[in-house]
Amino acid sequence: MSSQRKFFVIGNWKMNVDKARINDIVKFMSAASLDPNTEAVVGCPSCYLTYARQRLPEQIAVAAQNCYKVARGNFSGEISPDMILDSGCEWVILGHPERRTIFKESDQLIAEKVAHAQQTGIKIIACLCETSEDRDTNRTEEVLFGQMKSLAATITDWSRVVIAFEALWASNTGVLATPAQVQEALANIREWLRVNVSEKVANSTRILYAGSVSSSNCRELAQLEDLDGFLVGSAALKPDIIDIINARRPDVSSLIKHFQRSTGRQA
């Protein structure tokens, strides 16, 4: 947790919305009081990018969930960063764990996508992931550092990149990563940046956590030293996302306790 790095929450809708559901999400997000100290983004299917952008409040940005490594060509089913920007959206998610595991995207392909996206000026949420096999075989650092090395080789402007780490073994499995496990992984990523890129990049790059983040655990996780926000899955479809966006905003009970301590008075 650093005051120089603005808290960042992206709610990824994945392939779970249609226009009616987007309208419902827009309704409760528009009505909510969102912490202005949090940068809020939603990850939207490509066919609804413009629809979502036109309906969401201006302060909530929209990201595409993927893009290809070139500007145009005979690549059926793909979209380019320029198309995303032309839809009025400014972010793209690249290397999402589902792209890595289900669609078998390699570190090299993801790096090529990042390299092209950087050339267009679009902002990037670059994802890393750890599987249960990685953890069980004590390969977490090896895998994450390999993914980081591949990404870092293509990134020229770190100010337009957010890193998101997902513990796949803690995503919809019933097993939750402990705050200590989350902090360890994020600290290792930040230290890798410090050693292999620069002190400045390590201190300024935002690192997010993904892995069954919910309204019940977000506040505790939000206090971790090296955590700068969340990549949210299923909770992004529900009003829970409001609590997650506001995870660092003091709640009423905390304010009352602070007042009591500072004045010596009891409610």
C-alpha cells in the first residue's frame, strides 16, 4: 500500500453479460458513492465496448478483455488496440489467466500483444498467474519471474501498465489465499521489478491481486503493503463491486472509533 500509487480496481465481466445485464450493472454503479481515490475500470466483451462506454459514468473506465498483436489483417475473431480506442475505451487486459490456460497463449504471444499495444498508446493490465501445480511443486517464483521477464522485455512505458497477479488455485475453488500468501507473491513481483527494471518502476507500478476477491475479504487485503488494487471476477457482476472499489475508504464504524480515540469520548 503506497500513497503514491492510486488504488485500482477492475471488474472483469468476462463472457457473462448481455445488454440487459450491463444496464443492471450500470444502474447500481451509477447510483453508488465511489471512492474518488480509486481508479475504477470494467472489463467488457468486445461486442459491447461502445454500449458500455456510452452508459457508464465517465469516471469508470472500460477495458477490452483481449486484443491481437497487429493493427489489422486477416485474423477473424480478433480485435486490435486501435479498434478498442476507436470504441472510446482506453484499457485492455492482456495475458489473462484464462487466455494462458484455456486458450494456451504463450508468454511469447502475450509479450508480442503487449509490445504492439504499447505502440498504440492504449493502457494495459498485464496479467500473471500461478496454478495449483506451480504452488504444489514450489515453482511459483520460477513461473512468475518467467512471465515477468517476457513482459518486461517488451514494455517501454511502465506508467501505462498495471500488473495483475492471480492465484488460480484460489479462484472459485473454495480455497482462499491468506493475506500473507498474497503479500509474499506481490512483494516478490515488486522486488523483481526493482532488481531487473529499476527502483522507480518498482515503486510506481501498481500490482493487483485476483483470486476470489469479495466484499468480505477486500478490506483486509487492501491494507497489504504491496497491494495496489484488485482484478475482480464474479463479484464484478454484483453490487459487491462497490464495496471492493471502496475497500480503502474508511467505513462509519472506523471513523467513530477514530473519533473516540482522538477525543477520549465514548459513543
